[in-house]
Amino acid sequence: MTDFAQQVQALRPQLLRYARSQLRNDAWAEDAVSDTLLAALERPQAFAGGSQLKTWLVGILKHKLIDQLRRQAREATVLDRDDSEDLDALLFDETGHWRDKPADWGDQPETLLGQRQFLAVLDACVEKLPAAQGRVFMMREWLELETDEICKELAITSTNLWVLLHRARLRLRECLQAGWFTPLGSTGGPT
């Protein structure tokens, strides 16, 4: 595998998160990201290096997302998913007990961030965000896009962006406190 192909492939998880936040459908997101990677790998010479590779791939992905939405426009999609049930199933077993007892932040937040279950809960919390908040959060935190890029892409002001990010972070904190971290002063999670 060439160096370019490896760099493109390394960005796949970030592209997939972005696509999921935009489409709210895992299968469609997978298709859009696959199309994006295929387009990039078929024409590596199209990347002139005028921007970061990630920015270039996100540009391609945006067009693929629009194509995906157009393809699916004729189909009526009924989402019968209850987000609270998804989060509950992730956190609790059939008897209502914690699958794994949540930890508090402690002195080693890096350890918690590395845990797969924490990332799964974080992803579930991001999915529960309102669409606009989820979109800007993913663009800023996962794709590491600059303020001006996000504002231009979404046609919003920087003030509006910061309000959306602030609200998204507050909701994520609430969700993570309710779904993962033991509140301060508490002796443990639900039993």
C-alpha cells in the first residue's frame, strides 16, 4: 500500500463519524465514505497539496453525502429507534445492572478515553445531539476544521457556531454524567 493510500485510509474513521453525523444512517454513511475513499484512491494526482489531506477528503465526502441523500430521497425511511433504549442497552444488562461499573474522572482521564466502552457511550451521546449541534461538534472536534471553514460550509456566523458548540458540549456533559460517570458525592451507579 502506498503512503498516500495509507494516509487516506487512516482518515476513514473521522470521515465515517462525520458522515454518520450528517446522514444519521450507518449504511448510507458507510456507502458515502467508501465512495469518497475510492474517488481519492482512483485519482491521487487530484490532491494538489493546497490544503490538508483531511480537508480535501471532506470536500469529496460532502459531494458524496449530497449524492447519497439524493439517491435516498425517493425512499421513505422510518427510524423506529429509541435513542434512550440504545443507550440503556449499551450501559445496562437485562436485569438493569451496569454492564461495567462506570468510573469517575479520577487522575487518569487518558485511560478512560482509551476504553472502547467510553467511546461507544460518547458516540451514542453525540448521536443524541440535535442535528445542528452534532454537525458542528463533529466538524470542530473530530474533523478539526477551523471556525471559518465551518461557518462557510454551514453558512452561519462565528457567534452562532460558538453557541451551537457550547450547547453541544453541555448536552454531551449531561449525557456522559448520566450514562457513564458517577456524579460527585455518589457512591456508585444504579443497581
